[in-house]
Amino acid sequence: MDVFFVLTNAITVACIYGLIAIAVSITWSSLGLINLAYGFVFTFAGYGAWLFAEHISEMPVLLAGAGIAMGALAGIIVCLVVFIPLHDKPNFTTRGMIATLAISLIGSQSFLMFFGPRPKSLPDLFGFWTVDMFGVTLTSDKIGIVLCSTLMLFVVVRWMRGSRRGLEIRAMMMNPHAASIVGIGVRSTGIYVMAVTGAMGGLASVLLSQTYYIAPFNGLTPLIKGVSIALCGGLGSVQGAVIAAILLGLVEALTNEFLGGQYVLMTQFLVIIAVLVVRPRGISGLLDKAREQ
Amino acid sequence: MTEPTEKSGYTWINPLASWGTATGNPAAPSVPVPDIREDWDRVTGYKVPTYLVGRLKHYVIWSNHGDRLWNRTRWWPTRRNLLHVTGIYNRKTAIAEKKILDRRPIYWLICMVLLALAPLVFPASMQNTLLTAGTIFGIFAAINVCWTLIIGTASIFSLASYAVVGTAAFLTSWLSITYGVPWYVLPLIGSAIGLVFGLAIALPALRLDGFYYALLTLGLNELCRVFFTTSKEFGSASGGLYGADSFIRESWDPMVQSYVGYYAAFALLLGSLSLFRLINGKRLGRVLRMAPEKREAFAAACGVDYKRARIVIFIVTSVALGFIGGFYAAQYRGVAFSIFSFDTVLLGLAMLAIGGIGKAEGAVLGTLVVVFLDKVLLEWGPIRHFLVGALMLAAVLFLNNGYFGIKKQFNAWRDKKRGEWRSTRTEKGGEALPEEATETNDKDQLYFRRFDKIQRDYLKKLITPEIIEEHRRQPLGQHSEALERVLLYFRRAKLEDKYALHRAGPHGPYKIIAFSGSRGVSPRIVDDREFATVDEGYHGVFMRRVHDLMES
């Protein structure tokens, strides 16, 4: 097995999981909600895109757009069901986390009821072509995945930096209480945040379905991977998540190369635990101050 | 002006007129003066509807005797009482009574007796299903009670409890299959595995707080699942690892096997409940009740070593979970991979969330509900898990702490509503705002304002065109009772902003001025209107005061 081949694989997958990691990270730091319903968002967007491809159009751009829109919709649903009723209640963090877990349970069972256990596959977004770069053959879907997720990340970061809504979200990240005092609506910001992060999850779903299938319980692995990356990078930090995604991608590639595929999760978790024992709030998380909620 | 309807037609006769010494009008059309005491009673009366107060006696009260109060049943050999009983005296009859302060042991006893007798009353058609479900209930309730110790008592949000159980079950099954380890050793080996596992995952718990740890343990669970399902030693092909030694002999009658399984699981549940009681109700639990989340620094300052207590509980509970894992393997002759699945963790969390996190009764009730939905209503299909999810979501959205938190939440809600109702019933005279009233040191000021308001309201009713006309005709001298009362009130007004007449020349004209009320500050001229005679001036001042009264 060629190490570069494994490396490109790892980077491709890390891009997708990185999207979810950043979504988890942004939601936690701005809303204080540990959203474990990204598995639901992921599957919802996947099935939405599949329905779109079946009934309306198979054009790649439209398909990706449909996935993103469905992801945003799922994010808004989670926000309406969990964040808005719960955000001012006692034990919000615990209850919010359990509620998102309940949504993922309900979601996967409803997908099982509506679509059945058989996996669905999406049409190819990027066609079939290959590029030879430094002696490594890169397939179209890998390049497409990396480009798309980088583009999405770039757009989201630009939007967070440059727009009025982004300013509101960053204010919420700094101090939610003060933000609400100066007139930033907690609920409206919650809807923006969940829509944007849901859109990231939706894109990740469409991109990952290039490699895997869409099945009712397939949201779990991306969720776990995304959450681990977010943890390792530090909740609330975008660059930390990027660093962690690359680090864990490398670990995955190296483990695949030297130890074998079944040890991937183990080495990854050892790395995560090692990182967290040294820096309890992740690679670039702030050391002593967590988000007060 | 107030309506003068029934007040007209009344003529006041100056009592001094017949003596020929009267100043003022000999007679004037005026208004009858109502009794001010009626207004006083109406305003100061207590009109709020009152209800019977106190609480219903919803607890059983036994008669008592002073001697017998000290003669209690105790847990041998300690001096602990069987029940937390207090002696009280009836406040009406002064008869000595006994009251049980904490009735939960009685409820626990009743529930446990019901659980023990339940197999006798299961309907014959459902006997097998219910016994199987009861066995699963016993084991899962035991796991959840231990998990409650970790999440509730130790406040370590670990989602890896099922991973500990599963690992212990897999390893012990594998040992039993490979080396023929007998069943009675499996729980002990499981405990050792739980100890090792607990030590390993307690290490990050020392450093990470709350939700970082939850997410990490969620990942650990997934790690275990992937490891065990992909490794060949643990039967990756067959969906589980089976063939371990068991205390349930296969030669027995299937019904006997079910019964033995049920009561073994029941004993396991009793064991974990006693562990819960031993940890949560004794020193460790009390130490940690001193150090709830976000108050750790305070507890530490008081000398509570909460970290050590948490880790001790975590490790002891991990040992117990390992024991349960070994027991599980010995009960079912092995274990399936589904113990590691995300859905198992979700269902477990649903059990805790439905019953209420942090309470043993919550864990047991939640397990009962979820296991009943999951294992008894088998023909409902995938909607069962949907229902469990919906229950979990509803419990989290509407209840602060699950089913057993309802009472506290309801009482808090009722107190809030009572406060709201009380505040809507409260009479507001407009004399002083509540916050102003609490800030004022001289409470006489408040009573004076209240009295003044009552008086002004009363006098407003007396202001009619008749008395204004009477005053216009003769500002000085004897007046009718209505006008006299109004004038007396005006004369008694405070000096600041009190009106007076200013004479511009030796014979007028007159202008209305108002005193400043403080020495050395000259009065101000109220307006430019001029009055030719002093009587017109008096009437002008009177009209101005009437105007101020009606405006206030």
C-alpha cells in the first residue's frame, strides 16, 4: 500500500469530518449546545439529496445545493425543537445534549421506517477523471471533496468574519449574556448558527456519499469522528479543528500503513487522550476559561 | 367636576345668620356631605378573598407516647433507625403523634416485593416474554443504577458504562470458552477487568471536565464496538460471542431456566441498589453533595477532597459494572455486539432521562418503562424505539429532572403562580411604589400619603358648581359644610408651592404667587392674570387649588 495513496485518502476523509467538527465546534461555542444530532442532520441531508436526485434532477451543482439546503433545514429543525425551548431552562447543557441524542434516535428510527434498511447511493458529483501529481494518482472525487469542503469552510469563515450575522455569532461566542444585553437575539442567532452548521453537515453528507452509502444509521461514524476532531482541536476553535483534522488524518494514514486498519480508532483515541491529558481543552482551546453557561 | 345630580336641591342655612353676626352668605345652595368614615372603611377594608390555609395531612400519623419515641427499631448492630421517624405534638389537641419523615424505604420495599412476586401473576400466554423482559430489566436496571452513581453522585458525565460492561462480558466469555473458566469466577474476573478499565478511563476524567469527557467516552464506546466486532477472537462473524459456562443448566426445564434467570437478575438489581445506598447515602455521597457542579472551589476551600471522592466512586462503580459484565456473560452464556451499539447507549440514557438523573428510583423506573416498550411490545416494530426517543425528548424538554423531579418542579411552579396571583390581588392605592416604600425609612410618610389620598378622593366628590358659586359670592366667613371641608384641607397644605396673593400697588391689582417652601428663596409668580379686588384674588387662588385637587 502506497503511503501517499493512504495519505490522500486520509486527507479527503479528514476534510469531510473536519466540516462536521467545525460545525460541532461553532454550535458549542456560540450556543452552548452540544449538538449530537449531527448524525441526524447528516442522514437527513443525505436522504434529501437522494430524493432530489430521484425525482427532480441529477445535476451535480443542484444536488450539492439540495444537500446543503436539506442540512440547513435539519439544523433549523434541531434548533426549533431543542435550542429554543431549552436555552433558558435549568441544566440546559445536559438536557440539550440528551435532547439532541433523542432526536438522533427518533431520526434514525423514522428513516428506518420511511426508507427501509437498504442503503441508497447518490450519483457521482465529480465524474471520473484522474490527475497525476508528483507521481500520485488523484481521482476526481478526492479532488472534488477537498475543494468543496475547503470552499465551504472558506465561505463560512468569511461570512463569520465579515457579515453582520457573523459579528453577532462571534459576540455570542465571547459572552452570550452580554450579547443578549446589547440586543443580539439569542433565538434568531441560534437559528442562523444551526442553519449554517447544518449546511456544513449537509455538504459533508453529500460529499461522503461519494464514497459510502446513505443508510439510516450511517450518521453515527461521521458524528463520532467529527466530535473527536472537535474535542482534540478544542471546542470553539476553527483553526484547532483544522489542525486536529490533519493530525488525526495523519494518524489514520500511518496506522493503516504500519499497524493495520482495525487499529485506526485505537491509535486515534490514544492520540486524542494524549492531547487532552496535556491540554484539557484541546489543541487551541483556551486553557482555563470554558464557555460559562 | 363630579356630577351634582342627587346633591342639588339642598340649601345650606348659615346658623349665625339669625343672630345677625354672620359673615359670609346667609344661605347657599350646596351639597349634602357623605360620611367620611364610610370611605375610610371602604378603602382600608380587607377585600381580598381569603381561603383556608395550611396543608392537607397526606401522611399517616400514629399516636405516640413520650417514652416510646426513644424505643425505636434499629438496624442491628448499628444505631440507625429503621425509618426516619419524628415525634410531634398536634398543634390543636397537644396530643403526641409520630410522623415518618422519609417514606421512601417503604415504597422501595413495596416495589421490591412486587417485583419479587411479579412472576406469579404474569399471564400464562405472556409468561416467557415477560420473564425474559424481567431478566433484561434486572440487569439493565443494575447497570443504570451504577451509571447513576457515576453521572449523578460523582458528576462525571461518562457514556462508557456499557462499554465497561461489554468489555468485561466479552473478555470473560472468551476466557470461559477458551480456558473453561467456571461461571462463578466470571463476575470476579469481570470485576478485575472493570477495575483496569475504570483506572484507564479515570485518568482523563481527572483532567477533563463535563462535556469533553462525555464526548470522549462516547468515542471510547465506539472504539470498543469497532474493536470487538472486527477482531476474529471475539467471533466477528456470528454477531456475538457465545458458549460460556453458565449457572443456568441447559438440562433444566426452560421455564425453570427463565425463573432462575429472572431471580438472579433481581438479586443483581438488589445488590446494585445496596451499592448505591452504601455510596450515595454514606460519606462519599455526602462529601459530593457538598461539592455540586460549579461550587467545587468552595467545597475544596472547605477541605472537601471532591476529586478523590469522584474518582473513588468512579472506580468502585467500574468494578461493579465489570461484575455485572461477568454476570451477564454467565447468565446468557455470552454476549452480543449490540451491547456496544450507539442505540444501547441511547436507550440507557433514555432510561436515565425518563426517570430522572441522579436518583436510583429514576434509573429503575426509566429502565422499567424502556424495557417494557422495547422487549414486551415486540410486535410494534421500529415504532418502539421511536416512542422511546419521543418519551426521552418529552422528558428532557418539559421536565427539569425526569419523572421523579416532577414533584419539585410542580411545587416550584405552583409557588410561582401563587406569587403571581397574590400580586394581582394586592390593592394598589397609588400612594407609593413598593420599592419606594421599602426604601423609605420614615414609614409615617407612607401612612400620611395613604391618608391624604383617601381624603383627596373624598373631597373630590364635594367639588360641585354650587360650592364654587358659594365661594365666588363670599370667599371669607362661614360656609356650608362641603365648602368648609374643602377649604380646611386647602389651608392645611404644605408651605412649599402654597398659593398666596401678591399686591402690586396700595389698592391692587393682585397676582397669584406660590411660595418656594424654603427660607431665603423668593416666591414665584404663577401667572400674569391680575385680580382687581382681594376677594376676586381669593377666588382665583381657590379655583387654582380646586384645579390642582381635581388633577391629582
